[in-house]
Amino acid sequence: MQPRVEREEGKTPMEAIYEGCLVRFRPIMMTTMAAMLGAIPIAIGYGAGGEARQPLGLAVVGGLLFSQLVTLFLTPVYYTYLAALQEWFSSRKSAKLIPAPSM
């Protein structure tokens, strides 16, 4: 199944990824930064009993950083490979449907 931009506007997977990155980068960064900046006091162990909550804060901040990397870098690469694989399978399927010329 193709995403809307590829299907309706006839763009290549790379063009669709680029447009999606332009549209979604700011909201993704704003959401991640808001959550991460909220967890930084916990991660540095600030406040009474902060040393007990510090591992939780470090896990939250680390998880947010890791998910940000996956969202911004690995997902587009994975999508590109899957689009190429889908194109390869559809070309093989159409090649099988075309009958061989008879002699």
C-alpha cells in the first residue's frame, strides 16, 4: 500500500520522504524536547530524594533521544528499502503475468 503523497501526487518514495520530513520535523522535535526538558531535573537528581529517581530520569531522557534518532533517521531509510523491495516484487509479478512469445 502506498502512502497518500506517492499515490495521489505521483511522487517517488524519496520525494515523499523529503516532503514528510519537512512537514513533520518541527512537531516531532517540539514534542520530544518538551518531554525531555521536563525530565531533565529528574535525570540530574534535583530535589529531595532526587538520587532515588535519577535512574528513572536517565532512562526517560535516553529513551527519548533513542526514539528521536529512530524516528528521524532509521524510519526513512527503512521505508526506502521497503519501497524498493515492493517495486521489485511488483515487477517480478508483472513479468510472470506477461506470457512468453510463442514460436
